[in-house]
Amino acid sequence: MIVDTISARADATQRAFQANSVEVVTHSNGIVTFNAVLEAFSGRLVVTTPFALDCARAQPVNLGLEGTVWQNLSGQTGGIGDGRSVGNFEARSSDRWKNEPQRDHVMRMFHNDLFDCPHNYAFPRHLLRFSIQITMG
């Protein structure tokens, strides 16, 4: 359905863009279906860069289905021990966000839980933006 929608949009705009490659992103529990979506794209769209932000249980992107993978973990969803992350994830622990101006406010908003600042605020806000900038650069 996604591939057909992208192709239909390209047709509707008289091929203003080519619908042959995409960048995709998942966050947290989204990884559960993300790999299935990548598999559905296989042979129909090239996924040039999948971004995985703080995936549940540090589940990785299926490495056989894409181009360049960019995966990040806060450590709150698993996958980081002794300051190092599993697989090809980059560790971006809570300490990396200690100078975030909104950190204390965000923690108070979400039950004063340190997990909420990186996972629910910094990752979707800053790393998603950074991910988009990487693909445009």
C-alpha cells in the first residue's frame, strides 16, 4: 500500500519526483513492524537509509534489506552495557542530554523519569531532525 501510494503521488504530480528510493525511520516499539515494512519494500523501492531510534529491546534493523543503517539507543530500551552498545547501534545515553535546556521540564512532564528525556523527547526531536539533515546533506 505504501509503495502504491508513493507511486500514485508521483503519477499525480506528473512525475515531479522519482518514486524509486526512500529513507525511513522507526522509533521505540515501531521496530516490531519496521522490518516487515522493509521486506515489503524489497524489490519495489530502494531503502537508502533506515533510521532506528531507541528500538524496543535493542532490536536491530534487518541488515539484509537496506543501504546504510543508522541506529541509536538511549540504554533505556536495552542494548547498552558498560557504556557500549550492542551490534551497530550508537549509544546515546541519558548523560549525553544533560545540557538539554528542557531536560528538567520534560522529566517533570513525564512522571520525573530520566528515561523520558532521551526516549520521549530528545530522540524523536533531535535525532529525527539530525537524521533528516544527514539524508539531505
